[in-house]
Amino acid sequence: MITSRQTGHCLSLPLIAFLTAGFLACPSPGHAQDLNANDIVRSLSVAKKPRTRSLGKQADAGPSYSDEEKSLIKSIPTRGLKVSLKKQIGQIIDTHKPPRLDIEIQFDFNSDTVRTASIPDLNALGTALIDPSLSGSRIILNGHTDAKGANDYNLDLSERRAAAVREYLISHFPIDDNRLIAIGFGEERLKNTYDPEAADNRRVEIVNMGS
């Protein structure tokens, strides 16, 4: 996980995302997190098995998906997933724990418009995703909210914000649009279950599902 922190304004927890309806947007325009593309690459890269005498190179030591899971991952649509498919993907992520990180993206209040302050961070993410070590992977962009407000509204807004991040990345970087999957989970997968309304539940989760 990247552990950069902002200081001096209301989103100061590590790499939180997704301001949602029912929450006041930051009163100040904020600043970029100064995310480093190399750090993002390291966070999302699959670990390597150590070399042995019988191996000419290091091998990936990523999640051991079943054939059924591999087929599902390859066939995930890039957006507009049904609830049942979202649950399946959530279960795969929980079971296999693929490389992932949370990143803070600021949006206009009650909107899916990315704030200018977050553009440098999206550029760092885009640069990371075209790195050779990640360029063959399918990447899931999961939008999450906290438990304030109506569940259906949070679900829709998180979906639109994940899609906005996806659209920015594929329109500004040479990324095959089939690689990036936008999913809105709303308040269904809380990071902080002890405090459902906590700010660290508002986030964009970047998950490397592998090639």
C-alpha cells in the first residue's frame, strides 16, 4: 500500500477516495498527493518467485485462480456489471487478495467530475498502468462509498465515478479500454466496518487481476 498523506485539509487519511452525496466537499481545492508512478507499479505488481537452478528467470507468484475464475476474469465487461457478477468478483478478490491499493480522487460535490487537483494523481496512475510489468493486466477500478445516504444513490454515484476515472485513463494514455473495468460497489464493501460512515470507506480501489 502507498502510504502518502495529505496534510492541512479535510481528506488527510491515507489514500482515501470518493466524496459522496450527503458529504460536504472539501472547502479548499486541495492539492495533488504527489503520487509516484514507480511506487504505484510496485504496489500493483505481482510478486516474483525466487530463481532456482532449474528456472532461467523469475516466475510470477500471483494468485492461483481456478480455471473458472480465470475465464470469469477474462470475460468481465468493462462497466455495467450485474449484482451477481459484482459479488463473484468481490469473492475472488477476498479469497485470492490480488495486488491492490486505494487512491484518493477528488470530485466536485455530488458529481462525477474529477477535480483539477486530482489530475496529477490520475496521470501517475496512468503512467504506472502502461509500465511493462502491468501493461498486460486487467485492472479493476472499484468505487466505494461510506454508509451515509441512500444505498441506491451511493451505488450509482460510485459507478459513475469509477467510470470517470476509467474514461480519463483510456483517453489520456495508450491503454486498451478492455483492460480497465469500472465497478461501483457503493457502501457494500466497507473498509472500516467499525465505523460505516468513516472517511476511509470513501475510496477508489485499484486491483490488478492479472493477465
